Amino acid sequence: MEHRIARGQGQVIVHCIRLHRGEDLLESIKTLCTLKQISAGVILSGVGCISKGRIRDASGITIRELNQHCEIVSLNGTASKTRCHIHIALSKEDLSTIGGHLCPGCIVNTTCELVIAELPGICYGVEQDPETGYNELIFSTI
């Protein structure tokens, strides 16, 4: 089993942003990473609520749509100008929870307070993994 390990140099940079009603959660994260030229980041926190959700389940195929107000109870993953891989957990009005892979079309209702840590000296890349069949994240140093 081969593991690729990259070790960054320098201080972590923290980006804090408040998203507003009507913004697409995933597209806003991608835009922030592009504008700030983030080569490697990790989502530290994301709290708020959505009016519409789109998440993919573990099959990697099925996308579920939620057309109701939900609280964001967890948002985590990797984010960069080249690739974002983010998971979300949502609490519905009846307090049941649903979660999965964040897809475009997850729309902020009133707010989303987002905190992303940028990891200096690290760069995320993508490489086809023959075992999983997916383009998987690889780490390297800058």
C-alpha cells in the first residue's frame, strides 16, 4: 500500500465569508477558492440554512433533491481552485438528518457562515485511481 504524504510550510491562512440568500453553496466555495488562488484548503466550519438541497448518496450515482428549509449541521471536506470534495449533513424541519456529497444546486436560505483554512506549501491534484474508478485527490508540495 502506497501513501503519498505532503507536508506544508508556513502558517495556515483562514478565510471567513458569509454567504447570502440565493447563493449556491458549492459554486460559492469554488469561486472563493479560485479568487483567493487556494491550492489546498480544508473546510473548518459551515453553518447556516438552505432552502433547496442537492446531495449525492454513497452509490456515487443517485442525486437526491430536497425542496425544504434545512439547517446545515455539518459541512466538511477539501477545497481548492482545482477540486472540491465536500460532504454535508442537513437537519430537516422534522429534525431528521440526511447527508451526502454536496452537489451544485444547494441554495443558501438566510445565511451560511463559512470558514476555510488554506494550507500553505500544499497543492491538491487529481489522479485516476484504477481501483476505485474515480478521479481521486493527491497531495503534493509546492
